[in-house]
Amino acid sequence: KALDEMLGKTGEKVNRVLEFAVPDEVLEERICGRWMHKSSGRSYHVKFKPPRSYDGSAAPSASNMLDDETGEALYQRGDDT
């Protein structure tokens, strides 16, 4: 109802809805592998877009997950773990 009310103010409405069926394991891998650079918002991923500092030989950590541009430690959001 809240969405309908918000869209109604601008004369818009929802015409279609998509449902994505994605296995939980895939979602977990994508979310739990995400690392962020706090000040810029740049995002990295352990498997799909690792920073140059991460060679994959050890578990990812703040000491081996470093931003490509600044060399600062990356972090994982609290809701990503």
C-alpha cells in the first residue's frame, strides 16, 4: 500500500513484477564475499572482483583485502556476514 501511495503521487504504477529464483548458496556466496572501501564506496569480491592485494592463498582479512587505489583496508558490512 505504501508503494502504491508513493507512486500515485507522481502518477506512476507498478506494471510488472519479476521473480528471480536463485539458490540460497549462490546468494550467500555473493553477499558474504563482498568487501567495501569505506570512504569511496568501491566494492570488491573475494571471488569475482578481488583487489590486487588478495592472492587467494589465505582467508580474506583486513590485512590482505586492501583497496586498489589507496591501499587502505577494506571491510565487510555487518549485514554481509
